[in-house]
Amino acid sequence: MKKIFILVLTILFCNKVFSQETTKNGTPQDERFGFSVGYFGDKFRNAGYLFAWENYLATTQNFTVVGTIQFSNFFATQNFTAVSLLPRIGVRYTTNFGLTLESHLGLGYLHRFYSYDEFDVNAAGDLIRKGKASQAAAMPSIALGLGYDFSRKTELPILYFLRASVNYNYPNKHFLFEASYAIETGLTYILKRSRDKRKVRFHR
């Protein structure tokens, strides 16, 4: 947990220091951000939702280094619900007509809340109810995706994304190490804060 917390703080610090728009030669000028909302489907059958905050750490005409903090919540058919907080670092390639290709690596935190109770046995052999079962786990993650950036051809500051991710959970209540897959799809609203006017305005 301590390492995950340090990682989150590191990404937040990098976002503050390095997240700036660039000129044609790559020189940072303006901070730029994106806010995402969408569907999170664990193993295709466990539906949920996601919210994410994107920070654009470096930008050229076609490439963007993206720092992300994503919150997800899904409801499993195996009698549990789960929440996760996932910092990611990735690269997004955008063609001149708006098609995007991206890849991300992350290390986050997953917590499962089961619908059944846990019990202990005391010295007298009696069952003692501990409460609802739960499981905290570290969650390394890798994701690949594609999408479309509407702002390349229109004034609409919206990006559509579709990603497939593999998320590893350690430890797991039933297995020492578990890998699960997920589908992530939704929209990202891209915004920019000008250093001069200090107001939010459309990106590009």
C-alpha cells in the first residue's frame, strides 16, 4: 500500500510540473487536461463504470504522453463488487484525420467487497462472525486501445476511446495470483487552462 501511495503522489507531481501544451518544436506552454467517463466491463459479464483524469505530459503534432488516474467500480456475478484506483502512464498516437492508437501501463489498488460473511473459530471451538468478507490487492495493468479525436476535424473537444486491458490482482482470496481482462469505452472531454487568461477553454 505504501508503494502504491508513493506512485500516486509521484504521478500527481509529474502532472503538475510537466503537463503543458507545446509549440511545434515541442516547447511546453499551456497546461492541458482531460476528463473521462465511460463503461468498465470486467471479464465482459461484470458491468461497471469508470471516471478518469488525464494529464498530457508532453505533446507533439501526433504523439502525446498521457498520465492518468482512473477510478473504476464494477459489480461481479460472483457475489462481490469491486472498486479500483489506477494510476497509468501511456502514449497516444493521433493521425491527422483523428484516429487514435494508445498503450498504457499502470500499478493500482483493487478492493473487493464480498456478499458473504467471514468467521473465525475461538479457543472453545465457537464460530465468531468477523463481518463481510473483503480483499485488498495490488493491481498491475496493461491496456491497448484505439479511438477517435473529434477535435482534429471539428471544434468539438471530445475523444472517443475503446480499450482492452489485462489487470493482475495480488493477492487474491481464492488464488495466489489472478489475471482478469476488461473492456473500457467512453468519452474524454479535453480542456486547457491558459497561463495568460487563467480560464478553461477548448483544446485545439
